[in-house]
Amino acid sequence: MSTSFQTPTTNGSPMATADPFQGFLDIPMEVIVDLGTTKIKISELLTIEPGSVIGLSQLVGADLVVYVNNVRIGRGAIVALEDRTCVRITELLAE
């Protein structure tokens, strides 16, 4: 048994078909940029106050990991754009 597929036509010309992904293009996606991590003791946590500085694992100037909907998509660097902190994508994962 064989199955055939034919493109719908109008007056002998192929019909324009809608982009199957068009309905998904306006779905909001959460973007997270991982600045680094650290571990502290509860005793240290209890001493945190405004002005405290917490050191992170990430080195200054190193690329940061970028996630979209909790999926790692690449790496980026912090940049300033007018009065906003932004991320310039430096690497996208192939998968």
C-alpha cells in the first residue's frame, strides 16, 4: 500500500500555505543568564545585610551561561546598552 501526497492547487497553481510555526512566534520564553554560584554557611547567611558582598564562582570577564526556558543555549558577555545591563551572545550550542 502506498500513500501519496499532493500539494493543494487553485486553478493549477499551488495554494499558499501558512507557516506551521506562525502560531508559536509570540509565545514568551524565559531567558536566564547565570552569573555564578557559591555556597555559604548558615552563620554567614545570617550576617548578610545591605552592602554585603557575596563572591561568586564566575571570574570577572568570563562568558556567562545563557538559558532559555531552563535549556542551556549558549554563552554570553555582559554589556551596557544605554542605561540597561544586557548580554551579548558569544556562542550558541549546536544542539
